[in-house]
Amino acid sequence: MKTFSLYVPRDSLIHRINPIDKILYTITAIAVPLILPSMAASFLCMLISLSLLAAARVVRQSLPVFAFVFLILCTVVLIQGWFYPGNQTPLFGVEPFVFHAEGLMKACRIGIRVTNVVAAFLLLVLTTKPADLVEELVRRGLSPRIGYVLDSIFQILPQMMNTTRTILDAQRSRGLETEGSLWVRVKAFLPLIVPVVMSSLIHAKERALALEVRGLHFEGQRTWLREKRTYPYSREIRGGLLLVLTASIVWRILG
Amino acid sequence: MSKIRVEHLKYRYPSSEKLALDDLSFEVDEGEMIGIIGRNGAGKSTLCQAFVGLVPHFYRGAYGGKVVVSGLEVLKSSVSQLARRVGIVFQNPFTQVTGSKWTVYEEVAFGLENLGVPRKEMIDRIDYALQLLGMEKYRDRHPFDLSGGQMQRMAIASVIALQPEILVLDEPTSQLDPQGSEEVFRAVHRLREEGMTVILAEHNMEKIARYCNRVMLLDGGKIIDFASPASVFSRADLTRYGVVPPVYTRVCRELNAKREGSPHFPVTLEEACEVLKGR
């Protein structure tokens, strides 16, 4: 079954942590470097996020994402290194492309922060089953209908892509040119997009009917097939994160 | 006691000027299996959806008359309330998959979770429904990885798990291959043996003749006839309503082979054999 979820099934402690706690961690890991602008704080947060990724044994799965991010960061290094307004100390290069110490430092800081944010998000995304996260959120009062939408995105979108592929093949087999110059592609757009949109609308209506008769809009108390899961160290994690957040705010105000 | 009572039901879709259902009145008793036939646009699907409250609650539109299903008046009940009394299975098995669950077992649980059925009871009901539909061996499969016939049986199981008293099937096999279609009909037959009241809109007249005890012929939103399959399929004017009678009836009509002591032609293979052998 194809899905958009990046979840990697593993048996690690990180995988067993409550999804909500992981969200809280992600928020904290992003917030702390914002509260404490020092490079050391950002670097520490990044190190923690990265080592948690390693602890969850999902480093290999996170590499493609990091590769993409580093590609973008390379341009940041070039632009900041050459053109950062505060540039004073030239290091190496040929005019007008001279790398400056200040710009490289700036690029470095940006790089660490971005890596930190990406790592914190990946920790959540790679180690959490979307369905578990949604279930936890609905149990905490999120509307089951929003929960359904979040859950179904991961399956309905791939299904819609399948439909699109079928329509593309069907139109091609009737002689529609879909490859070639830009103009050919533009001309092919309408005969493709109209059936795709129409079939999506029809499917959406039919699915809405089917959901309706399965009580999606029932107003009473809902129940769950799965027993409520107990997650380890929830209190400790939340306490710890709160402590870190408070400490960094206090530090910022005092420092 | 009648399970379904319809009195002067009239309905018009909001975007239309024509009545989709035009002054229908009839009753259905417990344990009956009713076939609804008629050409496309005759009002079969609309009538099916009128039993479960999608007409008028989902579509809105103009509504008149009264539909009472197992004691609940449709106009005054919500679709979710009605879902516990009457279940519906639609044409396309694919769009009935919720897309939010990862196994067949969880998929069947969807409606039960929404309606707040306690967990213990839920598990019993799912096991029963899967077993009844012959789906236990697929319980851990992904819903979208099933064949059409299996998906449709899963849809029926999801509805059966809600323990309705009436099951409405709106052309449940029109998008299935012969094998998938046979699987679904066998499942429906089993349900009927369990005493379920079944309403079946269907284009396959042989199946209607074989499984239903009464047939309703619709045209232009009106009831043309509502009687036994033999009586309805023996009508000489069926083609005028876009209906081709079962092949057995057509053959016997050509041979003018009626059942002994009956004004009607045979409608099933068995009846036709019996009549033709005696000649």
C-alpha cells in the first residue's frame, strides 16, 4: 500500500513515546534557539535532536531530507559568505566573490538552526505513526471529523494520484499528446485536469455519503477499537521540557 | 408488523425541477427481500437513500410525505440515528472505503467507533460481521488492497456490524466482475436467512428473480408495479420501462410456457426447467 507517511517502523524507546510529547519536544527544540540566540544553544539543541534520531535508528531514512536541506544551505553559505552586509574580514576567493569571516559565521548559524528544526521535525515524523498521533489528539478533544481528514490524507491522496495516472493513460490512448514542447503540454492540461477534478468531486461526494451513514456526524460520545495506550515517561518528558523552556526564558531575561 | 412504511413520499433534488420520487406509498414487512428495478434515472437510488435519511438530510431539497423505518420517522431523525436501524451499501466499493484505517478489521470498526459502541461489544460485532461475510481471512489486509468483490463485502460487513434491522443495497454489484458479484449475492442470501429485511436495487434481473420475494418497478419516480417477481416479469409492457425480464422468462414467453394453474411465466432457471420438461 502506497502512502505519503514517512513513518519508519522500529522498536526503539523513541517510537514508544507519546506522539504529543514528541510534538512538545519539537516545539521546544525550535523555541529554545529562538529564545537563546547564542550559537552554543542552537548547537546543543541540534546535537540533541540528531542524537535522538540516532537513538531511534532512523538516521538512514533522514539522510535524503538532510541532503536536500544541505543543497539549499550551500547557497546560503555562498550568498552570506560573499554578500553579508556585515562582512569585514576577507578570508579567501577572488573579487567580487570573496568569502568573509562574518558572512560564513552567519551562514553557519543559519545552517545549525535549520538543521535543528529539520532534525526535530524528522524525529516526530519518522518515529510516529500518523494514525497514533491523530488518535491521541482526538482523545484529547480534537474533533473526530478533523481527525478523519488528517487520517485519510495519507491514503486518499495516493489514491487520487492513481486515478490521475489512469486518466492520463486513458487520454493518451485516445491520442492526446502529453509530452513535447511547452505548448503541447499546455494544450494537454485541460483534457487532463477536467476529468481528474470531476472524478475527484464525484468520489468525494460518494465517500461523504458512505461516511455519513457510518455515523461520522454522530453527536454522542465516541469509542475506540484500540485500548487507550499508555506511553512511558510522559510526565518526566513534559516536566523536563517545561523546565528547559522556563530556564531558557529566565536565562534570556537575566542574561 | 411493517418494517418500512412509506406514505405519499414526494421528493425533488434542490438543483432539479422534476420530482425524483412522485407520490410513493407502500409497506415492507419484516424478513422480506424487495427488488427495485427500473431504467437509469427512474428513482431507484433516490428511493434507497430516502430509507437511510440521506434524502432529504444530506441533499436538502423539497420533501413531502412520510417514511417510517423500524419505528423512526426519517424526516425527524438524523442520519446517524437512522444508521443503527437501517444500513446502506452503495455502488462503488472503492469510494466506500473510509481511507482512514489500515486494516479491514479497523475499517469495519469505523462506524462502531463513531456511534460510541463499547469496545468489548465492538469486537464481538466485528468478528460476527467478518465471519458472516466470509472476510475473516482478510482481517489484517489493507482495505485498498482488496479485490472489488472483497471490498464490497467489507462495506457490507461495516454496515452489518452496526446491527441494522434493514439492509439497503444500491446496485451493489454493478461495478464487480461475475465472481465478485456472486460473492456479494451469496453473502446477501446468508443475511436474509438470518432474518434481515433487505432492499435491493439492481440491474441483474436473474438475480432479482432468484432472491427477491417482491419486486418494485419504478419509472419516472412513480411505482408502476409492486408484486411478486413472476407477476412483474410477466408483464408484456416491461420494455417500455427500460427493463428486460430474466432470460428464462423471455424464453418461456416465446414458447408461451406458463406454469400450471398460474397466469405468470417462470422467472428462474429451476422454474423454467420444471415447466419446459413437462411439455
